[in-house]
Amino acid sequence: MNIAEVRDRVTSVCSRPPFGFTVSPTPFSFDLMPTGSVDGAVRIETDLDAVLGWLNYTEEHTELLTLWVARKYHGQPETAYRQVLVDCSSLRAAVIRDGAQTSGEYVVFDDGAGMRVERNAGSEYAVGRLTLSVNFETAV
């Protein structure tokens, strides 16, 4: 497994039921999303955190996945804020479960996990940032 495959697995978790999030056309922002379809959008960024080399050309990687979830205010910012919190918490549980039970190919560590809700001035939506520390074995 490699980080692209882990990212694909997590994207699959985000886009299938019960979430059904729309994947942003770019992992760097929601700017290319039409305003009407940003509600329930997700994007995923990756950062290499640590590499532990093994024998036989294999390594153990720990990568930080950052999931960004957008929710429109619809005139009710408190409701959108609470929904983003629920979305991020539920996604964290689903990704942990996918790694441990469904695929068995990666594990989510407690260290490095974090969640934050942000609002960009002038935007019509809140953004949740969920950071997960994901560990997997890969070939060099």
C-alpha cells in the first residue's frame, strides 16, 4: 500500500453512504467548487510525518491526512458549526473502522489527531479540518 492508495480508501469512505460527500476537484481549496455545491464537499491533503526503514525494501510510513469538510450556513451559522463537528467526529470513526476492520491495510493513531472548525471571512460556509495520523507498510 502507498499513500495514494490510503488517500483513495479515505476518499471512498467520505463519498459513500452514510456521508455522501462530494469530492472537491482540487485538494488545495474549495475555490473551484460552484457555490451551490460546496455544502457537503470534502477535500483531502497528505503530509509525510515519519518513515521507519525495514529489511527487504519495505518501510513503515506515518502520514498526516487532513480532511476538510465544508457546510453552507443557510442563514444558520450555529447549525452549520454543529454539523461540521458531527461530520468530522463521524468521519474520524469511519476512517478508523475502515483501516482496522474493512481493509486492514492501515491504522489510525491517536497521536497527531485534531479537529477544528474554521470560517473564512466573506465565505458562505464553515470548514471543518480533521487531521488523522495514518500508519501503513509500503514497498520502497
